[in-house]
Amino acid sequence: MADIRHFLSKVEKPARYTGGEWGSVIKDPEKVDIRFAFCFPDIYDVGMSHLGMKILYGLINERPDTYCERVFAPWADMEQILRENSLPLFALETGDSLKDFDIAGFTLQYEMSYTNIVNMLDLAGIPLLSRDREGIFVCAGGPCAYNPEPLADIIDFFILGEGEEIINEVLDVFAAWKRANAPRKRFLEQIAELEGVYVPSFYDVSYNEDGTIASVSPNNPAAKEKIKKRIVKDLDKAYYPEKIIVPYTDIVHDRIMLEIFRGCSRGCRFCQAGIIYRPVREKSPEKLLNLADSLIKNTGYEEISLVSLSSSDYTRLGCLTDGLLKVTEPKNINLALPSLRVDNFSMELMEKMRRVRKSGLTFAPEAGTQRLRNVINKNITEEDIRSSATLAFSGGFSGIKLYFMLGLPTETDEDVIGIANLAEMVADCYFTIQKEKRARGLSVTVSASCFVPKPHTPFQWEAQDSIEVLERKQKLLRDSIKHRAIRFNWHEASVSYLEGVFSRGDRRLSKVIIAAQKKGCKFDSWHDFYSFDRWLEVFDECGVVPDFYTTRARSYDEILPWDHIDVGVSRDFLMRENEKAKKAVTTPQCREQCSGCGANSFGGGVCFE
Amino acid sequence: MNKLRLTFEKGEAVRYIGHLDVLRTFVRAMRRAEIPVKYSEGFNPHAVMTFALPLGVGVTSECELVDIAVTDEPHLSDVITRLNANLAPGGIKVVAAEYTDRPFREIIRAEYVIDIVNNGRLNIDDISAALAQKEILIEKKSKKKVSEINIMENIFESEILGYTDFSVRLRVVISAGNTFNIKPQLVCDALSTAAESLNPRAVFPCRKRFIFA
Ligand code: SF4
């Protein structure tokens, strides 16, 4: 067989494929019972930046009976070499073929990576359909697993919820099953009984004439009616790695990531993360300072970044940043505070940020008018934005990035133009500061993504704007921005359209994903390979009408493909929120007042503070 | 401030990392090992260190040199032990440490052992004949320009250390230095223009030692 080493000098960034980094785990594969491959359906540079992988890699490798290795999607140059030389996709630690592992676990971070999953299975020589598979089990978890249906024919089982809470139980069952030499199906039945595990082949789906779902019913006694996600109740007690892999080559987020809390108490109605990670659970500053200390010692990283959905919502941020700066400053380590909100951005916080690194600031008003911000429950006012921007400019920042979404429910042209007005207002704040007191070179960046309605959110029933409508709104916004210091970035509307198909898709899409991979679709979130026309051909050939999933509004009594997945937030709550959205009525956040979403059933977090 | 000079190996596991990756790896390993490195002044402080001669992607080495400014005078054997305990196995390994001022610009040549895996059957006489030639012209690209050079004027010693029907191992001593440097891959490219059966599929060079003026 050809030797992969003979080709490494021919690919871009060969170190993506050679492993051996500081912190990577070395075990004797002969001496373990379970070979687990953590598969990231994107390249090394992206996958290695992912926090969830660091946590699970560390956690699984704590088990003496299991060896967890990493597998990434090879870039096109390497894929070509693998295919031309009939070399199988391999794991970084041992170089062993993925096909020979016991379990391949994919993480689903974004819908546009689905073709990469199929491509990786294909490169490994693993049958693409679950029902054709023998030997290796293919599982998946992560945020997109909360609507697992588009991958239902491909993935053997899904893990719903936080992996560190459940993966050990799955591996315990696997070890026992393997020892017992039982049939393949038996393992699936055994784990189907664990809370948080979903085996899609144990469910039959029937359809109405109009294409909507008529019923989803278990076909195996082990299968539950509803599968409820699992979460870590107390993050201070949960596993968090104190030693992580430090890559040799540059990756996207090359730094220590310190997760300060999970979830978000705000309840923005478009936001899936805000629902699926409920309830909010914080780590204590004491725990975080200890972790930071070990991670700095063990990695030697020059930067540490706080990770959460909204850093400035951490209840003891002052105490935490003071403690961290005491450690990082003498050691020349940068402290980064991403994900700030404008309504609690303070002088004190800004002073701290300036002491560590002067980079741009990012705020996310999401919508251009107060009315639309009320619709999406983004409870910030124009005044919040004005005061934060003024504060930032007077504090020596000259660049501000503003994030918005186009295509939100009820959006009118006035809301779109409102984005331009808001950006102008921010730019004007700069000129209210005396010339000597402000930094030079004002730049305001308006970044507008296209709204994609997500499962388990109050907007899960809403129609998504068509590509034409979105493109018209993009043009309207571009034309409304007059100020020279304002730059405008927008997202490709067709990518959001595709994302919308798979985001709210059902299991009839598995064949589409497979057909798309056959046609050469991969890395759809990368410009290099993306072709919308090719996708349209695939839909056409598969007899699937993508508009059915995107531009069609659903009624409250339609059975949604993910209705049997329970994230702990009730359908009632989502309906109430959707109705309030239509009236532009806001809902207070968890810390002000509980709105009874249902997530208190997990027995922890903000609901009991 | 003292100047600490380390000799280190770049092993097989890190053959494909580039010079900047080596640098970054060192900075982080020194922080893990708590070596008292001196940082530059200014808003973005960085460790003060200089490498003798950057090593390319795809090349391993047994003789790399780096000077590191330290604020203290740490014990040399202690530095070696602590750094190696903080470097991944098979990758970078520190083999010697000293306090010295001998400038890197005195490096004039370097010795390499190059393993070549050939496409197709190799005729070793071809290679001997090529190595005996007086002139083989090849284009040498540098940052600024492309120039034609005679590679043979830059090969001071050469030897076939071993071969099979499909591979050969060479030892060469070639020009090296920060002002004029020949890469081992260029030697292979030049030889394959002169030796008909030589058609490298993969080249695995290893830098063995530096020769100072
Ligand atoms: S139950 Fe109440 S406090 Fe808990 S997450 Fe839901 S709304 Fe927030």
C-alpha cells in the first residue's frame, strides 16, 4: 500500500495530518477495549479550535479502557491523494484507519457540514447508510443533533445534550456489550434505554399527502416516546480538561478557552443556543481561577479567552477578571473578553479590556429598530447602544463591529433602513468625543447575516425569507448606508437558504445529503467548493422541494420533525413566545423573572438561584 | 541579560511543521518549563530569541541552534531537562545548552543526509555520474528574484550512503547561511535533471551539522 508520508510534502499545511502535538494522548491501542474516534467534519484548523472536542477528548481518555483519537476532514488536496492511492481516512494519534474503530463520534456544529460527514465516511470506506453498516458504530452529538432527522438514515445513534454527562454511560454499555459478543442491534437497544440517546432506526415516520408528518412512532420496545436531553447540573463538579492539546500549526482559535457558563438567560427568540442550553449554569470564579492556572501552566499559551454566549452576563465578572489579570499580566498573557452586551458594558470592564489588548469591540443589536428588537426579545435600547459606543470611543477604541440579522419575522423595509440609521448613530458618537481624546481612524462595521428559523425556538414555525427577498433587503441596506466610515458585510443568502433546509428538515433529506456528496458537495461553508446550482440539481434529482422546508410557515398543530426530541423547554412556552413576538411584547430574562419555560425540570442552574 | 544557546533536534513527528511553528512551540515550551525568558518592551511583548537558520517544512534536523535571552542565568542541564519534559515526544528535543556569543553569521555550510524515494527503478550509476559533474545549472528562487546557479559549486562533499532499487541515501555538505543558502531539495532537483533514472517521489532531508567559518 502507498505510504502517506510520501505525499505529505505535496499538500497545503501537512502538519494537519501528522498529530504528535503537546498534550495529545499516547496509549497502546492493544491495551484498550474501546477505540473511539472523535470526528470533526471540518479541517484540523477549525476542529482543533472547538471547545467541546477538547472536553470530550480529555474525558474519554481518562478511561483506561478507551483510547480516543481525532479525525478531521482532509482538505481537498489531501482527499485527492487519499482517493488516488486508495488510502483510507485515518486517525491522527495512531494513523490507524477510521473504519477499524469501534465508535466514530461526529460533532454537529453547523448544518453545512453534513456533506463532510458523508464524505469522511466514504473516505474511510464505511457504509453511508446506518442499515448497511457492520462493525463500527457512527454516532453524533452537538447543537445540530437537536434536530437529528436529516441525518437519521446515516447516523446509528445520537447523543442529545452535554456529552460529558452521558458519554461514559454509553461507553460502559459498549464495553459490556462487546464482552458479551452480542448482536449489533442489541447494543442499540441497550443504549436507547439511556436518557439522552436517540436511535433513529427505532422510529417510523409516516407522512400526510401534503408532505407534512402524520406520525412518528417507536418500532422497538427499547425506544422511548420522547428523548430528553441530558445536562450537567453543576458545572463546578463537571469534568473540564486541565491539559489540552497545543497544536504546532496555527489554528483558528489558538488559545486557552475558559468556559465561564453555559446557556443564556436572555431568551432572544431567534436564538437556538439560548434555548437548547437552558438553564443557565455558571462556574464559580474560584473554580475558574484554578482551571486557568493549571491551563496556563500546562499549555504555555499566550492568550486566554473567556467563553460563553455572553461574557458580560457572568454574575461575578469583576471578581473573575481581577483574579485572572493578577495571573496573566505578570506572565505577558492576553486576556480576551468576547461576546459583550451593550446594556451592561461598563467603564470598569472596558478599562480591563484595554489593559490586555486593544482590539475592536463587537456588539450585537441584531435588529435596526426598537419594534423589531422587541419582536425578537433582544432587550436592548438605542440608548444602551449609544452609551456603550460613546464609552468605547472615549476609552480609546476606534473600531466597532455591529451584528445584525436580515429576514427576521415581521421585518419591514423600515427595519432594514433602521440598521443603517443605527450604524450612523454609532459613527456619530465618535465625533462627540474631542479630537485629542479619541483614537484615530473610526471604523464601524455592519455585519448582516440572514435569519434562519431554528428548531426548538419560538420562531420554529415561521417562514424563512426567500433568497430574492433577502437579496433585495441586502441591497436596500447597502444603499441606505451613507457614512464613509461604515463598512457593510453580508452573508450569501443562498447558503442561509440551504442551512434553513437542513435546520428544519426531516429524514427524507438523508438521501439528499448522500446524493450531494456523490455530486461533489463538500465544505459547503467554505467558498472554495460551494455551488448553489449543484445543490439545486441534487434537490431536483431527489424529488425534494427545498421551499417546503424554508419559505413555508408551519401551523401550531403540525407535527415537526424534532417534536419527539425534548430539550426541556415546553412547546407551550415557545408558542407563547411566538405570540408575544407577533405583538412585539418582550419577556423578561430569567434573572429578573422566571417565565416558566420548563427547564427547571433539570433541577439546577438559574432556575434555583 | 544572558544569551542562552540551545542545540535541538527537529524530529520525524514535526518534519512538516514550518519555522514559525518551531518558534511558537519553543515560546510555549519555555513558558511551560518556566524558563526566565526576557520579553521585549512595547505593547506586544514577545520572547527575545534568534534562530541560526530557519529550517523548511519537510526537513528534520539534529543540529538546530537558537539563542534565547534570559533574565537570569539558569543552570544549563536544568534548562535541558525542564524543556524536554515540556516538549512532545518525537518532536523537538533539546540536546545541548551553552552560554556563547559566537555569531550565527559565521555559519557557511551545512551537512545533510537526504533520503530519496524514487518513482521507478533507480540506476545508481546515474547518480554517481551526476555527482561527479562539474556543472549542473538550476534555477534558485529567493524572496526577491530567480537566478540560475551552478549547484556543483555549492556542493563541497557528497557521498552515496546506501541505496535500493527504489531509493537512495545521500550525504552532502552544501552552502548555508543567512545571506546565501542552498536547500537540500534544490540539490535533489538539480541531480534529477542530470540523472535520468532519478525521479523523486518523496525527499526526506535531515540537517546533521552546521559548519562555521
Ligand atoms: S424555568 Fe424559568 S428561570 Fe429556568 S430557564 Fe426557564 S424561564 Fe429561565
